[in-house]
Amino acid sequence: MSYINFTLDTDADGIALVTWNMPDRSMNVFTEEVMGELDKIIDQVVADAGIKGAVITSGKDSFSGGADLTMLQKMLAVFAREKTKDPQKAAKLLFDNAGRMGGLWRKLETSGKPWVSAINGTCMGGAFELSLACHGRVAADSDKVKMALPEVKVGIFPGAGGTQRVPRLTDQQQALQMLTSGQNLSPQKAKAMGLIHEIAEPAKLVETAKAMIRNGLKAVQPWDEKGFKLPGGQIYSPAGFNLWPPAIAILRRETYGNYPAAAAILKCVYEGLLVPFDTALRIEQRYFTEIMQTREAAAMIRSLFVSLQELNKGARRPAGVPETKFKKIGILGAGFMGAGIAYVTAKAGIPVVLLDRDMESAEKGKAHSDSLVSDQVKKGRAKPEEKDKLLSLITPTADYADLAGCDLVVEAVFEDSAVKKAATEQAEAALKSSAIFASNTSTIPITSLAKNSARPKNFVGIHFFSPVDKMMLVEIILGKKTGDKALATAIDFVRAIKKTPIVVNDTRGFYVNRCVLRYMSEAYKMLIEGVPAPMIENAAKAAGMPVGPLALTDETAIDLAQKIMKQTIRDLGDKAVDPKQMALINTMVDDHGRFGRKNGKGFYDYPAKPAKKKLWPGLKDLYPQLSPEKVDYEELQQRLLVTIALEAARVMEEGIVTDPREADVGSILAFGFAPYTGGALSYIDGIGAKEFVKIAKGLQKKYGAEFKAPKLLLDMAEKGETFYQRFDPYAKGDVKQAA
């Protein structure tokens, strides 16, 4: 029998090698077709008396990325359609579909013949659940091998037996930590946890897997044998009593109840370990069916899986422009930002010329990469030879002539128009006419900077976030004259360094900074109102933000906030900045010398490690304090999210961002906008435009004009539209024009 996605070859010992190698896919993923073929392969292995057992492996560098989650989207679309006709039938259909993969793996492990998973690379989600259902598991001894059940990161959980097999193979504490965090496991860690049996040299992986079958591997899982005992002890045992109460409390502390899937994992494990295995799978299936229908799952799957993948593949790249294969990149400015850009570029294997005003400054910039990669070597995340290779790709210089031959130059010099003008002119004199010039400015409009260029068509903004090595988002800013080639090259570069690009039209603050400044501004207003600072920070975290607005201001620097406010007043007039907020920031910087984390004094105090930062006690003396019981804590949470979402809506109304995918993904990756909502626009869509406008009007009445809903939202509320309907990201047309 032949298959499209698999080959099946049986050796002289009667061991079948099932090799998964999907055509036209860079990585194997589970689709309806793949699962259908696996079902037939299991039947074939069982039916063929000549086959003693089977090894499943991949024909690609990775094993599998797990399920194609668009399957779930289609499943839910069918459910929504059928629900209007027959709710009970629709629910049964969804339940059955939710259990298909889990049922398939159960069929495999009870087939009567031994199966071994030979894991040669990345093995995620449903693929690792398949491996756990195999009677033997062997992983290659390679840095490429990473195993995980990361579904919780996209609003669902391992629903194909993962919540039941993991805690039956390892102790419950490690199981819960792995399942609720979605953490990656190395082969060594997975073996120590008891999740795999052996680690083999990559060249001997399949042979080691076959040897397990030859040596008499049992075709029965431990939990199907009589007298099976849980590795970490029973739920109702001293160990269980010590684990479960704090586990529930820790989950609440970490998620604030915002992630239903994480709570469902605890329920699945707790309830599942009290009953026989098949009943436990049924419990898991019920919870999975329930979680699939949540708003959080739909929003997170769309933004953090589907949209993120589409943007990473260049969804906004203009059609018809040949892809750029970068031979050499120039970076102007070897300060913290420029040095960070040089590091991620060299890490991607692209030669970099790092230029500054003198060799000492340029060398200092290269030393930043040395420090970063040395830290990776120390932690065992990189090898010494990788460090040598990366550093060999960075050439520090003070001579603009060394930029000759660069395909792209990224300017990251001091945020001063005159300095940028000089850098642009000197660089362009050394570049070929087809080269692209990009500015990493965070405040100066690209159209304005492009006036310094002899070829504004080739001038574009590439706005990185700090620290560059950790922040995954990059804003690509289009000037009025930016051409398709410049946009395409910028997207190609961002993809080459493994970051996520979003395309933004030119405006003050672009997209991300406009939203972030609203978030910080609302916190300043709360302080001025007398809201205790701990309540502000805790409300932000309870709302789903990873960092409170005061802590975020410290990270970016309070004196920088002061400079931005003063520049805004110079450009737009006194009314552009709230005088009370200006006074607060002036008091922090000028009167108290509190600049933020960089000088150890901001809204927080930063004592020497290992002591942790704590809010500056002097904050409560700046304004008369409200008693906590008089503060509406839920309203604080609402204000912080609504003010950001309103700014995102204004950005869409102004045509600064035109694709809702970019607004949502950008808001999560850049400043962690409550991921469970799916992003700033999905937050509005989830509430509904009509209800959201009602909330905004209530806040406007109490707190001022910044909560005024833009005309776009009023129109959407009237028509009952969502952003994904109004700005259909899949509508055909030229990307550049749409942008």
C-alpha cells in the first residue's frame, strides 16, 4: 500500500520503518489526510503477520511541529454552523472530532504490536503525544531535538492524551510544570523525567529504535498493566496533599484566572489520575471540547498561531519582487541598539559591518555580541565554535568605504536629525544605487528622514525594540516615497534574522509606541488621582499585562518619557501633554533624580542582587492617597486595557496599520498586551464593538477625552462589525497599496 505523506519499509527482521515526510511542507504537521493515513498504517501493521513492530520517524530535519491548528478553526466553524440547526448533534460532533487524535493514539498503543518513536528533531504538541503513546521512545543526541506540549501558549491544552500520559510517566509536580508552561525539553531532560527511554547518536537513531523491538519491547503500556503505580504517588497521599493545594494557588497567582486552558490542565490531571486510563481520556476529551469553544482559545489560535505564522512567512510582502539573499549588512552606530542589531544579524549567518565614529566605539559594539554569545556558551545554549563563527562575521570599522557591497544598511545612530542626515549622506556615497537604506528611528518620521536621501524610494524604517536579541517584533515603517523593493527587502531582512515583521505607515510614534505611551499615561493619571501604586501595578498584571505600566516606564527610562513629552509640546503645543502628568515626570526626574532602572531609582527602587526591586515608598507622598476600598480594582484593569485598545482602533482608522493581524500580533509581541485576548483589536472584537463603545463612553464620562471612541468604532458598533470583517486581511490586492 502506498501513502502520500509516509513510506513504510519492512526489514529482514520484520520491523516496519514508517517515515513521515510530507511533500511541499518544510515541516511535518497533522492534517486530516495525515491522520487518515496513520489510521491505515496502524491497521496495516496489525494485519501483516510478518511485521513484528514498527518504528516511526521523520524524513525531515525536524520530527513534527504538531497539529495544523487551522483544523481546529474549521472544526469550530462546522460546530457554529450546525449549532443553529441542532445544538445537541453539533455538540456530539465537536466532541467526537476533538477526540479523533486521542482515539488514534489509543488505537496505536493497544494494537498488540510494539511501536517506537525515533525523534530526530523538533517534536511538538500532537507529535509528542503520538510519541508518548508509542511503547518506546528514542531521541537523537542533538541540539535540534526539542520536545514539548506547548498548546497552552495558544489557549488550548494537550488534548490527545498528553495530560494523562505525562503524569503516568513522571511525577505530578514535573508533569504540571511541563504541561502548564509548555516548556521545551532537551533529550537529557526528557530522559531524566522518564518521558523517553534512550538517547542515541543521530546516525544510529533508527537502529537504536529497531533494537528496542528486537530485544523484546513490550507492546503494552505501563498503565495498561495490572498493579500499575503512579511514579509520584497517588493524588490522595502525603505527596499529593503537599502538591495540589499550592499548585492551584500558584496557577491562580501566575494566570489571574485569565487562561481557562491552564486551569483545565489541572482538572484533567487531578480527575484523570483518580480513574482508569480510558475513563481519564474521556475526561480529557470533555475538557478539550469545552476549552475549544472559549473566546480565549479562538483569539489565541488566530493571533498566536495562524496570524503569527502568516506574518512570519511574509504575508505583507509585495508580490513580484525577487527575494533578497543578503551577502552583507551595514549597521551605522555601535551603541546598545546598533550592537544588538549586529548580533542578531551575525547570529543569522549574515556578515555585518558595524560602523561608529571611531574604532574604539565600533569595537565596543562588537564586544556586546561577544558578551551575549559568551553567556550562551556558559549556559550550554551555544558551542565555543558557534561563538567564534558569529564574532568572525562582525567587522567593526570607522570608515564608510567599508559599506561598499552592502545590500542593506540600518542606521541606528543618536536620535538627532542632523546626526542622522550626515550618516545617511556618507553611507549612500559608499553604497551601490540598488542598496536599501533603513533607519531605526523611534520618534522621527521616516518621510522627514527620507529627505536626506538621494534615493527616497530605497529608504525605509526598520524599528527594533530593546533588547534586540530578546524582542521578537520589528516595525517596518513606510515613508511616502518608500518603494516596493525597499519594503520587500526590509521584510526579507526581518525574516532572515527570525523576527516577526509588521508594516506600519508613517506617523509620530508609529504603532507600538503610541499604544505603550497610552498605557503609561493612564498609570500616571491613576497616581495623580491618588490610586496606590501597588494597586496600579497589580491591576495591570491581573488584566493580563506581563509588566505593570510603572515598571515599564522604569525599563524605558523616566527621563526618556520626559524628553518625549517635552518634544511633543515643542512640536504640537502645550495642550498636547497633560500638565499634571508633565509635572509628575518633572518631579520624578528633576526633584528626585529618579531616571528608572538605569540609575537604580525610578518608580521602583533597585537594590543590589539578589534583593528584588520594590516600589519607591516616596510615591505615596506625592499625592493624597485614596483608601484601597474606595478604588474600583476591576475598573483599573479595564482602564489600562481599554486605553490601549482605543489607540489601536485610532491607528486603524488613520490607516497607520491596515491589517488587523499586525495590530494584534504587534500588540502582544511588543508589549505583551493581554495575550489571552488575542491582541488589542481582538479584545474589542471579543467584547463586541457595541458593548466596547458603551464601556468607553462610561470611562470617558469619568476620566476624560482619551476614552473617546473614534468614529470608526461608532460605525462598527452600529453595523455590528468586527475588525476582521471590516479590514479583511485576506482580501486580494497589492500589499503596498493596502499599506
